[in-house]
Amino acid sequence: MQSLQFKRYSFRFKSNENKRLIFDEIRKKFMVLTPEEWVRQHVIHHLISEKKYPKLHINVEKQLLLNGTKKRYDIVVFNTDGSIHLIVECKAPNVCITQDTFDQIARYNLVTKATYLMVTNGLQHYYCQMDYQNERYIFLQDLPMYNA
């Protein structure tokens, strides 16, 4: 798999029926190693190792209902009170981050009301904090460390 703009992490791999699989520490199972899953697993390790986000607060690939349509978010991090701290949209490295990508996460955030948003293709990362009072994004250089 392609090198990404994250630290190097140690992953568990296996093969099954000619497919390469990677172990997801949050879902506790092996997942098919697609380019997007490669990015997702790097983000998960980054959140846990570098930003000190507790594993128990991280949720991966769950369904949400948006205007009656079922959608799937990549990664959500919850606060201790159950509110959403961060929502992450992961794309494969060959997918350019465009306005459509930001529009997608913004639509998801209509439901989640996260404090922070992250969009990444593993090579480029964009972070922003929501300013709900002034209805705008504040772009950041990085995500904050987890603060319990």
C-alpha cells in the first residue's frame, strides 16, 4: 500500500480468499484492505497514538439518517457526555479533496453537530472547528489533543 502522511504504525494483516485484510482495533475484526480502509486505519492510529483519543470514544463506519436517507460516516469521536467531538471523512489517496468532500461532511454534521471536522485522503489533511454561533468553519493546522 501507498505511504501516507502519517507516522508509520504497526498493523496486523492476513489474507483470506485472495484478499488482503487489515485488523481494525475499534471494530475488533479484520477488514478488506482497500485504499480508503488504509487511510481510515492510519487515522484511527493517529487519533489514539498521537492525539490520545480513548479507543472507547471512537466509532467507525456507522449509519446515520440524513433527510430520510441512510448514510455512513467513517469515524466519529464522542465526548464523555455522548455529544460528538469529531467527525472524520476518509477518502482513498487517489481521490482529490474537493468542495464536494467538504459538502459531504457538512451534510453529515447537520445530524452529528460535531465540534471538529477532519477530511483526509491520507496525503492531505484538513481540520476545522465549528463556530455554530457565527455559522462558519475555523480552519486549523491540526486537531487538538484529547481533553477529558
